[in-house]
Amino acid sequence: MEVKLKSGKKLKIKDITLDDRDTLLDSIEYDYNDEGGIRAVRMMHSTMTKWFRACLVDCKDEIIMSFTLEDSTELFSKLQSTFFVGEEKASK
């Protein structure tokens, strides 16, 4: 699978195991506002780097460091969407 960012960068996504996916999803910690909505993600940069290393083919420091904050945020959102597929459907 490949994703294309608004900046034009194309990146290949690895197939990861269910266990790896669950570990990544469990590593995300949220701060919530008084209404219960998500205010922020804790340790955002290290969390995104962890996801990039686990999910991108041939992910090296140079690649991650070339991302703008917009690239990183967009890619992280796309990866989350990819791996959250089916999470919101109730099982029968």
C-alpha cells in the first residue's frame, strides 16, 4: 500500500501483524477536555516516530527528519485511519 501526502511525498506502508497494530494503537495517549473531547495527544513526536518506523517501508532518520510538521501530522492521521479500519463496528 502507498500513501501520497499533500506535499507530493509518496510513502509505502508495510503490512503489520495484528499484535504490532495493537501495540501501536495502545501507545497513543490522549488528553481530554472537560466535555470529554480529545484535546491533545501526549508525547506526540515520539508517538509519531514510533508509528513511522513500524509502518513505513525503509524508514530511516533522514526520511522522518525531512517531514514538515504538516507532513508528519497528515501521515500519522492516514496511518491511524488505515489501522483503525473495522474498530468502530460492533462484533456479532
